[in-house]
Amino acid sequence: MSSRLYPLAVGNFAIGTGMFVTAGLLTPISKDLGISSSAAGQLMTVFALAYAVLSPVLAALTARLSRKNVLLVAMGVFVLGNVLTALAPTYPLVMATRVISAAGAAMFTPTASGVANTLTEPERRGRALALVMGGLTVSSAIGVPLGTWLGTASGWRATLWMVVVLGVIGFIGVAAVVPAVRIPASGRLRERFAPLGDRRVLAVLTTQLLMFAAGFTAYTYIGSLFDLPLPAVLWAWGLGGIVGNQLGGRFTDLYGPRRMIVLGLAASTVFLALIPVANLALPVALLWAFLWGALGWLVAPAQQFRTVAAVPGNVPIGLGLLSSAQYIGLFVAGLAGGAALDWYGRVGVVVLSTVLGLVGLLFTLATYRPAAISPKESVPAG
């Protein structure tokens, strides 16, 4: 695998840590800012909504720039947003600064996937996408548990400064290693949404939305679902995610994306329903979290591969829309999960996440036929 891709994974590691770590810091954030746990959970919600809205807009505005310059601007904006969050004294200002961080993330992650797709041979594309997106899963195994521990011990703002350092490292890596790639793309916003006229693309995006809504309804409020040591549970989930993401890339190349997507969705739904069982004892929770992470993250490389195959002539736009769908799912998870927690407690969150997972699985089975994409299909670089 090309060493030029590793800084992209590091950048995604910083972004993943910065966004997902709020799930482990609901208690210190709520105490410091004088808000409820569900209100603290909305920090992830506003990040997700801003990402989903800004991703296609910023992609259109930066279409004529080299991808390296976009990556550098994106990481700079992300770092700035986290600096401002760490300094913000009130809840409204913290929410506003999360929008700035999301703007950087909305430019970086889809661009990183597009660069990985361009720099890699078709037969290795699944693994390349898994490597770059692996930064997000590694962040959940290392960055989020570490940030949760640091935030609990030294205050949640210390965790934000840790994210700033990670972002600076990602910026330096991109500047030093990533080539100045140009990927043809339209700068007109209307054309950014043109793929939505294709039913195959809509099916991919809907699966992505439902999948992330289901998983992150539980993940966003996981601190309220478990009575066990939270950093350990998050660490096991993230470690499983690393394994699943890497296996998902290899298995996607070998067996095709559909099998990975169906397997991952089915397994994730089962594990969401088993959350009360996982809460019985720490060893059970660790095994549950590892398997949920591993089987759930099988889907990520396969969904990207599926998107590239659906829009081979518009790869950057397709991957940008996929990211938007993902973060709309996170937005739904934050709002719906917070409401379920306030109204029905942890049982409501578990039931809601399981139902969303089942809906996502049934939708995918109905819309993604076995003959839609062959296992060995090659797609253009974009």
C-alpha cells in the first residue's frame, strides 16, 4: 500500500477523535457547562448536521483547487475549530465552534477518499479506502478511549487540546507526503446533486444514513447505557472496528461489497439488541463491543466501493454525498437518541437503535440485488 496514503489516515484519525470523543465526555461536559447529558450529546449532532450541509457546498467551492491544497485548508480549519472549542466559555459558543470543526472535516474526509481512489490500482482499491478510512476506526480504538480518560482526569477541554495536536500532525504529514493530485470535478453546486437522480446512488446513500443512525443512536449515548468502565468498552469497540475495517477492505476486494454490507448490517442489528446483556459484566461487555465494532465496520469500505462503482465518472462527488448521508445519519441519531433517552431511558435508546438497524437491513436487501455489482468489478479512478 502506498505510503502516500498514511497521512490521510492520520488526518481522519484526528477528525474521528475530535467528533466521537464527545460520546465519552457527556458527564464532564454537562457538569462544566451546566447542561443535561442529552444536551451535551447534541455537540455531536450539530457537528454531524454541519458536516452534512457543508460537504457538497465546500466541495463545489474548492473544485478547482488541487486536492492537496484542499486537504491542507481542511485540516487547518479543523484545527482552528477545535482551538476555539477548547477556549469557548459557554454552551452556545461551544456549539458554534463545532460547526467550524465540522467544516474542516467535511472538506477533508471525502477528499482523502477521492485521493486514495485515484492513487490506487482498481484491484487494491478496497484496501486503500479501508486504510484511509481506517483512521476513523483507529481513532475509536485509541483516540476516543484516551480522550475519554484524559477528559475525565483533567477536564474535557484537555481532550480538545489533544485533538488540536493530532490535527497539526495530520497537517504536517499531508504537506510533506501527499502529491498535488487534481481530480476533474464540476464547481457548480447543482451538479453536486446530479447523482441523486440515480436510484442506485439513492439506495447507497439511504443504506449509509440508516446504518449510521442505528449505530450512533447507541454510541452517542453509550455512557448512559452502561454501568461499566466506559473507556474499556470504547477501547474494545474501537479495536474491533480496526479489525473489521481492514478485513472489510480485503473481503470487499475478494467477495464483492454486497456480502460485506448485508453481513455487517445484520450483525450490527443483533448486537444493538444485545446491549442489556452486554451490561451484565465487564468481560461480556468487552467481547460484545469488540464483535460489534468488527462486524459493523465491515460495511464502511464496501459502501465506498459501491459508491465508486455507481458513479465512476463522478467519484469525488459520489464520495462527498456518501459522507453527507453518513453525517445526516449521525444527526438523526443525536436527536432521536436524545429524545429516546429523555422520554424512555436507556431501554428507549436500545429499542430505537435496533429498529433503525432492522429497517436499514431490510431496505438494503430490497434495493441491493446480488447482480447489481459483480465481486471483481473494476471502476475508473475518477
